[in-house]
Amino acid sequence: MRPLIIVRPKPAAGATAAAASELGLEPVVMPLFQIRPLAWSAPDPARFEGLLLTSANTIRHGGTELQQLRGLPVFAVGEATAAEARDSGFTIALVGGGGVDELLAKVDPGLQLLHVGGEERREPGTAPQSITHLAAYRAEQVADVEGLERIEGAVVALHSPRAAARLAELAATSRTDISRTALAAISAETARSAGAGWQTVETAEAPGDATLLALAKRLCQNPG
């Protein structure tokens, strides 16, 4: 069984590691980024008809300003995001499991939505709604990533294009041998961002931790 390296930020990395352990995998948490809250001000909620949440990090780091928006129905990407929002007193209107574009395709196109999320984000493809974006947190690079050599011969789970690009950069800088490293990517964009030179790069059937870990399990069981 090959080890599974999890490079997403904490505390989400811990949740992924716990789920991986339940599948019989051997997870190693090695975050490439850390989440830092930003100073921001919540707008008048009366201007909007819904709150778009694409990451549980918004709930964890949105602070008191986010609580001012609890009257807005939440359109959440992913069950983990929805669960965090419910626990914080928000009302969930709709949960999408296939990414923000799939979620917005099911939302009334005439709505005025407020998206509170990270400083860096992927714009929705063809959103028919009017969306205002505000940043409540940023993902900062971990300056000194320890144990990078552990990816050699392992499987790495990649949850974002930014993590994929950062891993490729670190591997190149440290001259890590990636020819025996398999990558499990959460999306096609994430897979492309990892670049070339890996043993294999495969994409999960659908965006989400469960499908990503199913792919990772298959790769971990394959000695290559």
C-alpha cells in the first residue's frame, strides 16, 4: 500500500486524513498552504437574496462580520461547507456536489448573490446570477515544507489547481524525483496545473472529497 500525501490546509486536511484512514489508507498530512483571516466588512444584507459559499473556510474565518449575514439563505458548494454553515446558524437553501457551476445552474438566474470566500478564486463559468465577491481569508504558502521527499513513490491528493502548481514548483526546486509519484486530482484544471513528469495524473469522476479519495485508494493500491 502506497502512502497518501494530503497537501490541503488544516483543518480540512485532518478531515480528509480521517476519511482516508477509514478507507484503510495511510495518510500523511503535509499542508502547502495555511489559511489566514482577512479584515473585511459585511455589506447590507438587504441588497442580496442569497449567500454563496464555496468553501467551509469562509465559515471558519469569516468572523463576526459573517454572522451579520445569517438572514440570507445559503447556496453551498459541498456537504462539508453546508454542514459548517448549518452549525453556525445559517439556513441552507441548496447544496451542490459538483462544483460552483453545477450549483449555480440550479439557482434562480435572477437572484442577487453575495459570495464571501477566499482572496484567490475561480470565477464561475457562465453564472446567470448577479454575484458580488468579497474576500474573508487568504491561503498563504507554507514557507518551509518539511518532508517533501516523502512524495517519492507515494500518491498525492490535490484539492485545487493552486496546490497542484505549488507542489510542482516545490518538487522542481528541491530536485525531488517525481517519476514514481502518482497524483489524484479533484478536477481537470487541477490535473493540468500539476504539469508533467509525474508517474501518472488522474482526475476524480466528480469534484468532492469522497470521489477524490476513491481515486486515491485505487492509486495507493497500485504499486505502479
